[in-house]
Amino acid sequence: MWVIHALVDRQVSMAVQTSEERPVDQFVPCLVRCHRGPELESITLGHPLLDDYLAFVAVRARTNTWLAVASDLKIFFGVVAKEPTEVTPADVFGFLSAQRAPRRGARVVRLEDAEPGLAARTIARRLSSVRGLYAYLAARGDTGVSRNPVPTSLAARRPGVRRGKGGLPLIRTPRTLPRVLAPTEVDALRAALRTHRDRAMVEAMLLGGLRRCEVLGLRLDDVNAGERRVFVTEGKGGRQRMVPRMCSSSRASQ
């Protein structure tokens, strides 16, 4: 049984509202997800070049990455409102400005970075998705795209002056350290857990460093109580690894 979900991006339509209406024949991306049972079969945006790229991403990336790339491209072309082969670096900078525009008024900012627009990491991820698309189109050689319109960086000095590798990034993402729970907070969290299952799941993350999705993907056969090891079959990037378990986590899982 096939299940099709079509998503219309309200955020994009609000961001690109102008006094003039769009031409009838102008490309407007529409994200369509097709499921066959519980499995996601395909993701399309309604344009042959974009759909080919999404099919290319599907065979080399995880499902969450596949969905994120499709969403990023949908938002980008909803804002730029051009055919993929007509996008220029000026359009990319225009998209960058639109993403940085205030979302809830100029006086409302986030506490972590004091910015009124989208987070820098979100914008950087969207630009990375667009850059990957045009790298694919340029590599094909039959799409009419010969160069990537998304700059990797800006020159840090005047032309002709010797400089080091790279330049100024388009988006400067903050390098922040993760917040570490205090021992009292860890004790309070563990005391609030009422079942052995919940305690084993939380302690696998606290003591073994497992990610949330890795814990949710664990099966009973992945836990070796005798050797006190956990086999992670669905790690980040599809990688597998063995994780030694602490004594407390071992007792909780048993």
C-alpha cells in the first residue's frame, strides 16, 4: 500500500511575499514523500534535476539526512524562486539575507547567540545541501550547470596578496562546548526513573556515551551481559561499534 504525503512550505511563502504575483509557469517546489508500508520509498520536489539528486542522496545517506536535504532544497528554491540552472551567487546571498531576517521582530533574539534570524548552524546546513546539489549537477555535465553558485568562502585579503588556506566562511557557526550535567543533576535524573528499562536506557547514554537514536535501535541480542558490552548496529553515519558498559548500566539492563 502506497501512502503519499505532500507538504506545502508556509514559511517559504511568507518569506518571499512581494507586491507582484509569481508567474503561473514558475517552479514552486512541493515536497512529496511516498511510503510503502513503514518504509520511505521516495522523496520528490517536482523538478527532474532535484528529484534525480534526491534519488542520488537516497542511496548514499541515512533517511534523516535524505529528509533534511529535501527540506533544505525546498526552502531554498521557495525563497529564490528560480529554475535550478538559473541560480547565481547573488541569489545565494539573497537567500542568506532572508534566513538572517528577524522571525519574531527585530527586538526578539535568541539568548544563546543574540541573533533575530535562524540559527547559524541551520543556515550553514541549508547552504551545504544546496552546495551538494550543484556539485552533483556540475559533475554530471549534462544539466547546463558548469560551476557551483554557492561560494565555499570569501577571500580574506586583497587579490594578489599571499594568504593561507581558505578564507572567510559565509556563515560563522559558534563553537560551543556541550553542557555537562552536574553530579547532583545526574543523581536526580536517575532517582526519577521508575523502571529498569528506563534506567538502562538513560545509563547507556550517561555511562556509555550512546546517542538517543542508538539507544532506541538497540535489540536484546545487542547486549552482551557476560562481557559487559553493547553492540551498536545503527550508529551515526551507519557505522557499527562495540561499547563497554559500566557496572551500573550492566546491572540495570539485566
